[in-house]
Amino acid sequence: MQYSLIVQKLQQYRKKSKILQTEMAEYLDITQSEYSKIELGKSKLPYEVLDKLRKRGCDIDMLIIGVETGTVLPSVEKVYVESDTLKFVSWLKLCEWAMQHWRNEDGREAEIGSKLLKVFVNDEKGLTALEKLRTASGISQEKMVEILGVNIKKYRRLEKGIIQLDAELMAKIYEATKCKPSFFMDENNYYLSIISEECRYGEKREEQLQDLLTMQEKFEVNE
């Protein structure tokens, strides 16, 4: 994927939003000169700017890879309980179990999103996003270095979260693994979109999942 396509889409997003470069720069808390360099491709689109664009309503997946971020079904959205991490993880474990059952029923192989969810619900080490991706995809550090075109020292800093991925690196990761940039921007919402996508494979699956979650809620209350 050519990086120039990303900055073209950024420019299109700004113009569609009917705002000037100066206004966009002000929102992103950078200078107009810095923003101009980003649109011209002279500076890479950094994580911090991507995060602010996401919070403004920009679809980061569409911006970087030209694929829409999956929408979250209302019944799945209620799973997200930000104030209760343990309950959220418990619910995701149940969703992951249901998804695995559905895939077996359909004879489908797990895609990267499903594999990432499985890693997440079984993670006891507090893995970073890139560590989860390597675990889910079975890719070595050396291979990731090759994919991203960086040296091993920089990759290790990226993997440990000392420095963040930019738009170009996220695009390279997608090309190699099909892991969308939204995974690195909002991991919890990414999992909910994966679950929602699995529900769409069958007419009754959203209802089945809701029944499972309701049963779990009743069990927790009785406890």
C-alpha cells in the first residue's frame, strides 16, 4: 500500500469536513506547518494525531487501509463495562467460546481478529498489542522487523510500547497480517466489532449471544 494514498484520504477527510488546515492543526494541537507536512507526505502520520482524528469521528481503518471499521451491534455494545475490567474480560471469554462454537459449526478457520480475542482472554502476562499480534499470528520478532522495515532496536521499543506505531507501519502490519489499525487505537472496541461480525454470519447468533450473556448476568447476581 502506497503511503501517498493515506495522506490523500486525510486531505479528502479534511475537505469533506469543510475545515481549513489551520483549523485541523489547531484541533490536533500541532502547528499549521506540521500539519501541512503530514498532508504533503513529508512527515509520517503519528499515533497521537491518529488518536485525535479517531476521537473526532474519523474512521482510522478507512483512512489507513481503505476498509471500514466494523460497527458494533447494540446487544454486543452492552458488554463493554469500562468500570469493571474483570466483568468485561469474563463476558469476552464467553463471547470467544460462542464464536469458536459457531466457526466449528460452519467449518470456518479463525481469522486474525478471532485469534487476537483468544489471546486477549487467555493473557496472564499483560502482553502489549504487538506482542498479542505476534502470538496470534505466530510471527517472530525477526519477521516483524522485516515486515515493518525497521531495525530490531526500534521494533523492540515499538513492541514494548515505548514508542507508538505510525500510519505507515499500521498499513504494513495490515498487509502482512490483516490486523486492522483500529486494534492499536481502541483494542476493546476492536474485539466488540469482531464479535459483532461473527454474529452476522447467522440470523440467530446475536440472539444466542444475548441469551448467554443474560444467563451469565443472572449467575453473577445469584453468586
